[in-house]
Amino acid sequence: MKSRDQIELEIHQAFDEVINFIRQQDDSLFDRPKAEGKWSTGQQLDHLIKSVKPLSTGMGLPKFLLKFRFGIRNRPERTFDELVSKYQQKLEEGGQASSAFIPPEISIEQKDQLLANYEKEKIKLVKVLQKWSEKQLSTNVAPHPLLGKCTVRELLYFTIHHNYHHLESIKDIP
């Protein structure tokens, strides 16, 4: 299992890689999808913001509320690689973002604000993570739209992987 400190470091790395790549990418690619029916860089970024907000918000709630609402872990906790494998399997089975996470059309004029919002979400997530113990990360669970109930640690693993997953899509935009 990755420790809280390792997860925090990897969150910083993943978010910063996305931010740095988008800042260096030609502006003409920000609102251009890589192919018909695919998301542009701006839409990928909007999706990432929408994806992390529920996690950082949920982690900021009192832990007893999360336990009351969702219960506690009742199975072995997944490693990072196991979580990524399960996510890939769900995608291969046709899993995709639900409507709440689907981005609208995004214009180049929104680039700076979206990058600022994304950075704020990273800071918020790291700040709230620091209030969680190793045990709490492995005990508390919350739902993920594709993966079902996951420990908070698994949701953080997902967030790290999800950023890199979308960064690869952004890099593929011609």
C-alpha cells in the first residue's frame, strides 16, 4: 500500500504534469478534440476538475458521517495496480463518464480559469488528505461511479491514475 505521504507526493506530481503540459501545449489545441466524438484538452481538464471535486469535498466531511452514510471496508484493500486494472476492465466493458462528469464545450478563453481551478482542487485535496490517518484511509469507503465502493485510499489511487489517463489523451491530440 502507498502511504499517505507517498499518495500526497504522487497527487502533486500527477496534477503538476497535467498543468505543465497544458501550459506548454499550443493554444490552438485547447478547444480542438483529438477526433470526432472525443474531448478537447479543455474538456479533459474540465472533466478532471469535476472528477476530483466530490472526493476533496467528501474527504472534508466529518469521518463519522462518511461511516454512517457508506459504511466501512468489508474486503481486502486493493493495491494501486489492482485498482488501475479494475478501472481498465470497467472501461473495456464499456464504462464511461456519467452525465455529471461530462464536460460542456470549452473555449480557449477559459484556459487560464480552468487551470487555476484545477490547481485549487489539487491544493484542497492535499490539504484535506493531511487530516486523514493511514487507518482512516483504509477503513472509510465511498462510492465511485464505475468502481463501486472504494476505500478513500483507493479513490486517491484512482485520482492519480485518472490524471495520467487523461494526460495521455491530451498528448494524443494532433
